[in-house]
Amino acid sequence: MARLALSHELVDWAAAALGWRPSVVHDTSWDHAESAVARLEADDGRRAYLKAHRQARKHRQERVALEAWAPSLPATPTLLATREGSPSALLLSACPGDRVDARPRPRGTLLAAHEAAGAWLRRLHRLPYADDDPLSLADAVQARLAGWSRRAAGRLPPETLRWVSTRIAEAALAGVRRVPCHRDFGPRNWLWDDAAGLSVIDFEHAQPDVWWVDVNRLVDESWHADPGLEDAFWLGYGHRPDAHERALGDALRLLYAVGTVAWGAEHGDAQFEAQGRAVLRRLGAPGSGR
């Protein structure tokens, strides 16, 4: 997929909104090309971020999350300006630090980051939200699985997809309500500064969902190799999952895994696809080794 470019028109818009013209426009986009992000820097040290999304839905989700939720949360970017129409864009304040996964960190720093992440996520999940969606969570999750399964067909055998569908159908979603969720929560979207601590960025996937979706990536990408990080996280979160919540979490990890395989294949990201397959194997999905 071709990279999404930030036009001179958008940079000019950002400069007018900021009241200063950047002397440096540094591309910080991910390779997946679903969005374009640039760090804008002035000679006097001022910084901001300009972000454009390929999909209008992601633009809307990030804007709504930054408008409705971020002001009540610590250590999140401020939405400085919004441009609607074509091309659309968001202008964001800079947060201190760099990505937690960008370089090796002392173990003490990783433990502190995970504990702070747990505390931050608890505040997000406890923000007031009235779940009045007429579509039940059980139906929503099944619909999501059906969509990912169609996209994963040919990459995962039918027996794997049938087994995952059965496991998710058995998940105890009755009575579980949606809460505000980040939905891409993990070290690649955490910034760490030794003085300021943790900041959380990248809200393009944010929307109300089952709280466990914010833990999926952590279980398999961070905690599997280092259970101490999980202990630190739940200490910050203030609640350690019980057996019922773990079973629900395992079902949602299967959904995440199927989606990861499909997305990785579509975007030519072999490493991401392999991560999804590893989760399926870890949870005992038949045929997932192919």
C-alpha cells in the first residue's frame, strides 16, 4: 500500500493554526500507510504533530476520543485544531518522551511504565459512558469475527476459524457493558520520559468496547515473555482479573489473533501475521501452525 502523504496544503493549514511555521517537518508515520504523521518543529524548540488518516472512520474516532475523553485523562495529546473535508487532518500537541518500545529500557523503567499504563487505563475505562447501543456485545463480537474470518480465509484453515467461532460463541459476554477503550494499547503507543513519566498517544482505533480489548496486545506481546510486567500493570490498574474475566479475555484474544493474521497478510507485514498465528497456537487452536 502506497504511503499516505501530508500535502503542502495541510502543512500550511497547520502553520496557520499554530501561529508559527515549522522549520522541520519530520515524517514519523508507520510503514502500514493507514495514516500519515509528521512532527512539526520550530527553530525555538516548539513542536506539534500533524496527522491525516486514510479512512474517515479513523479520523472521526481519533477526533471524538481526543475531544470527549482525553481532557479527563492525564498525559494525552491536546487536540489543537481539526480540519474536516478533503483533505482532513488533526493537529496535536507534543507529549514528552519517546516510544517505550523504541529502544532497550532498564527493567525498572519497564516496570514503572507498565504500572503507569495500568493506572492510566483504569481511568479511561472508568470515564462515564452510557452503553445504549442496540447491538449487544455478543452480536457485535460475532459480527467482527465474521468480518475478520472472511479476510483471513486462505490464510487460516476452515477448522481453525470454526474452532475460534465456537470458543467466542461460548464466551460469557452477557451482562458485560462497553466502556471507553483505546483499542491499540501497548508500548508502541506509550511514550516515556524519565522526568514526566508515561504519555499515551494514537487514538485512531478508540471507541467503546469490552475493556479486555485494551489488554489483548499486552498479554501476548509483552507479558508472555516477562510476567513481572503483568504484575506491575495490574498493580496500577487496581484489579487483577478473576477466572471468569481470564476466560473472556482468552476468547477476545482469539478474535484479535484472527484479525492480526488477516491484517498482516493484507499489508504485507509478515511479522505481525506471525504474531497472530503465535497467539492461536498458544491458545490451542487446531490447524493454526499452517
